[in-house]
Amino acid sequence: MILDFPTIGEPHYAQAMPAELIKDKQVKIYKIDDNNHPYVTKGEKEARVIREGNKVHVYMTSIRSHFAPDNIEGVKMGDEVYFHVTNLEQDWDVPHGFAIKGAANSELLIMPGETSTLKWVPNRVGIVPIYCTDFCSALHQEMQGYVRVSPAGSTVPIKFSLGESAPVAAE
Ligand SMILES: [Cu+2]
């Protein structure tokens, strides 16, 4: 990795070719039903966060213009977090990106109907933003969310939600 920031948000690396070379070979609709990825999330109702020891698996979806879930609690220092992000878009020209602030590796670019995984090892306690890195619509800038990282040994349970500005504190 030579350069990771600022993110390359728009696909300006196009090359020209005669349309007839690809006209009859292109796929326009990517059916989510055809996605057999082991970590696929086929709809927002299936979106979830599961702890397995110190591994946290986030089954996340992206569609214009939000992630589900977009608010995650219960991640702790010492965890390895795996964001399995499924792009629920099925139209061929709507990729979504995924990044988490401060990640030591790259961002994802997830094509329509596909699933990709980003591994993240938190390195500090606090609130960490996640965001889309590919210009996907006029509301692209709103496509973001948060993960709260608690201290190692914390008893904060795994919780996740969509669209809540502040998760309700556990009693
Ligand atoms: Cu997006």
C-alpha cells in the first residue's frame, strides 16, 4: 500500500473502446439471489453482528444511501472485526465503497450484488466512523455510520441498529 488517502472516490480511470466489443456481453442486472458468498447478507432484515470469541462478524448491507446496521456497539479492544459488506444494488452501475476510519488496510469497492470483507483491528477506544468511499448518489455523503470501541474486558454487549442517532444505553 503506497497511498491510502485521500480516497479515490470517483472512477476516472475509464478507457474507450468500440461499443460492439461488449454490447451483447454485458450484464445489466446482478441478482442478489445468485450471490452464494459464504458471508452474504441478502437483505437488511438479515443484517446482524455476531461475536465468536474475539472475532466479531458484521453482516452488513449497502444500498443508496445507507449501511445496515449503521450503529454498532460492543466491539472491544483485542477484537478482530470482519465487515462482510453486501451491496444490495442490482443495477450494474451502482458500486458502493466501504471504509473505516484509521484502518491499516485498504477500503472496499463492492460491485452490485456482491459481497466483500474488510478486516479491522481497532487500535483505540472510542467512536469510529464507517463510510462509503464510492460516489453512489446525491446522498453519498450521508452514507456513513459508527462503531463504538470499548476497553478490553468491557461487558458492553454486542448491539446494532439502523438509523438511530444514539443507541439507548443498557440499564
Ligand atoms: Cu454508497
